[in-house]
Amino acid sequence: MHRRRLALPALALVVLAGCGSSGDDEEFTPADVDFARQMIPHHAQAVEMAAMLPADGVSPELVELAAAIAGAQQPEIDQMTAMLDRWGFVPPPLEGGHAHEMAGMLTEDDLAALGAATGAEFERMWLTMMIEHHEGAVDMAETQLDDGIDPEARELAEEIVDAQQAEIMRMERMLE
């Protein structure tokens, strides 16, 4: 899996403190920042994929799943944006850059192919692509759990692992 790291001095790996806007000392590492900065565009793409569902020709179960994914991930984007702000970092752009290089991210060609599909083909492609997308998010969340120290970021990572693994199992059943 390809991971981009922020260019921070080696001493910053130990602990960055006092970056919170509230005046309280906060401890976080570059891993915490990486997690939020990478997961924001990752989640944004899942929300984009959910919005791609056609008005008809797909199962009600897929419509329900896509709504649940968008409904869960947009608030998490807002939460991670607030964490970055608290730590003194600017959120990443939601599009462009090297976001497509993150695990599970779709390329513009992938999105175009999905957008051109209809009916059962769309549903199969969407489920297959979203499974891969979720697997990438789980990998990033597990890295956060291995390397991050911020309690809120760690709790969010645990929630992402649990929710997205359950959704992966659901999507695999839907593909059968």
C-alpha cells in the first residue's frame, strides 16, 4: 500500500503538543494527521460513489446501502476536518493531487466506467469497487490504530474498521 507522509522533523514523531485552538495541550503524531488527511478524500470519494446510483435499475438494497455509506462518511469527514483544525493543519483538497494513489481509491477512468454502466452491470461494478474502496479504508484505519495516539482519531479508526468490515461482508453477500 502506498502511503504519503508529511514532511515533519523527526522530533515531531515523538509528540506534537500545544497545537489545539482551545489552549489545552494535545498530543498527536504525524500518523494521526496522515490518517485524517488521507481519510477525508477517501471518504469523499465513497460519498461521490453513493451519489452515482441511477434513479432506477438497481436493487433497493443497494440504494439503502449507498445512503447508509454517505450518511455515515460525511459526518466523519466533518469530524476529521475539525480534528485537523484543532491540530493546526489544513484539510486536504477533496479532489486532485495523488488521492487516487491511496489504497482502494478509484481512478477517473474507474469512475467514468462506473458512470457509463447501467442496471445489473452498474450494481456489480459498484459493489466490487466499493469493497476494494472499503478495504483500503480499513487498511488506513488499522495503520492509525498501530501508529496514532490521538484518542478521538483512534476511536474513529476503530469505528471505521468495524463498520466497513461489516459493510464489506454485506456487499460480498449482495454479489452472490
